[in-house]
Amino acid sequence: FRVYRLDVPFVDAHSWRQVTNADIARLWAEGPIDFLYPSVSWGGPDGRVGLEFPLLHLLMALVWKVAGLSNAAGRLVPVAFSVLTVWFTYRLGCRLFGTAAGRGAAFLMAVSPSVVDFGRTPLSDTPMLCFSVGAVLGFYAYAQEGRARDALGGVVALALAGLVKLPAILVLGPVLWTGFATRGLKRTLADPWY
């Protein structure tokens, strides 16, 4: 579903933001990448814009530097994040409720119209969702098995989720639940990873 008509211009829903994000990536693909000072071609004297952590923009620019400027190549980055979200959902569902539930959850995530739609657009929502599910998965795996690598993965995913789009801080509730549900309140609050 995510690769159907992959080459259509960025003019579907939320086109103003898609075009802004694509413009930032295009300027970086055509010239030097000024990661700390993203700019747009229509933004006044220096074109600087304020926005969230520009990870999506950077990855799109790198893909465009390699593959050339095209709508299809630009859409590959959000598609990759969307497919990774389906994988994280499968893994989390398996951990929470078993393999059948994991498959069902992944299937629903794979065919959900809103996830498919946003999963092919250059908006920060797609990497935010990917990192949010990854954070819950990492912390739940850590709470179950106590491996530091799972906690580290959860921390990195949680940090990236919040950086790419601030509303991702809402995932702190499910992250804390992973500890409370498996370890109890005292052990969770005493754990340095939480």
C-alpha cells in the first residue's frame, strides 16, 4: 500500500508541510547540509526556519544525493519508517499477547488507512510513531529480561521520538507502565533506566 503511486507530487493532505520538509531536504541535497540551521527557498533573507529535530529531512537529503531528486525517492524515507513501525508493532504484540496477536496488530498497522497515508508522506509523524513504538518495545523487553541493550534501545528511541515531534512525550505513560506492570512501583522508580 505504501508504494502505490510512489511518484505522486507532495500535494496530498498537509501539502504545505510536506512541501516545506521536502524543500529543506532538497536544499541540503543540492548543496551543503547545514543541519543546525535548516532553511527553505521561500523563507526571507536567509530562509531559516524553526522546526523540530530535522532527522527526516536529513535522511531524505541523503537519499536524494544518492538517487537523485524525485518524489519516489523522497517518499522512500517515510515508507521505511512506516514499515519499521509495522515490525516494531509485531514484536511488541508478540511480547505482550503472543505471536498471533503480534501478527494481528502488525496486520492492522500495515493496512490502517491513516498509517498508510502518513506512512508515505514526508511528515515528522511517521518517524515519531516509529520511535514511540520502538521505545515501548525496548522498555518492555528491558522490564521483562533486564538486558541493558534493550533499555538503551528504548532510551534512544524515546529520545528520538521526542526530538522529531514533541507530542511523542505522551509515550512516557506506556513506557512507565512497562516498568510498573512488570516490576512494581518501587523497583521501577529505583531503576536508573527509568
